[in-house]
Amino acid sequence: MDIIGQPTDGVEHFSDSHEIREHLPFPFQDGRFPKDLGAVVQGTVLSGDVPAREVVHTADGSWRIGDGVSDMNMPGASMITQISHAVQWNTSIADLATMGPGHVAARSDPGKPWQIVAL
């Protein structure tokens, strides 16, 4: 990954060669996350150290992925990257591409089903 920006409010920006877009028209084509869709992803999830346990599709259309254990809002705890990087470590996140804005999916552990509720 290459750094494409400087940390802003404790959030680092990482990307591969694709552009990152925060908001893209929903629903997504073929029910899959677009390659250039960005998300705020907790570093513990992105590194594969801790599994994703919470995925939020905010009312404004942005995405957040956290470990559900520690505070992803702490300085340096999260970064902006393509959502596909989080899917590499947590493949079941791909199943949430059809989850509408204003919803959160949570699970207790990997292999457990995602429970989706309105925010």
C-alpha cells in the first residue's frame, strides 16, 4: 500500500493504485462493493490482528468498519482505505454490500452471522 495523504484528525489514508471515493451511488452494481469505494477501517481490522465485528453504512452513504472491541475514534486507530482491503481479512464483509444506508451489522466473532439493525 502507498500512503496517499497525511493523517487528518488521527485518521491515516492508505490506498493501492485505485482512487478512493467516499460516496458512490447505492445500491451497488451486482450487489458488490465497487473497487474504489473507501471506508474508515480500524487498523486492528486492516492488519488482520482482530476480526471485524461491526460494519456501519451511515445515513450519508459512508462506511466504517471496526473491531467492536476498542475505540476506532482514538487518534491513529483508523484509516481511510478501499473497503476491499478489509474484505481481504474478513471475507464475510463482502456479504454486506447490499446493506442499505442507515444500518449497522454486528457479530460476536468470525464465523458467526451478521445481525443487521437500523441505526
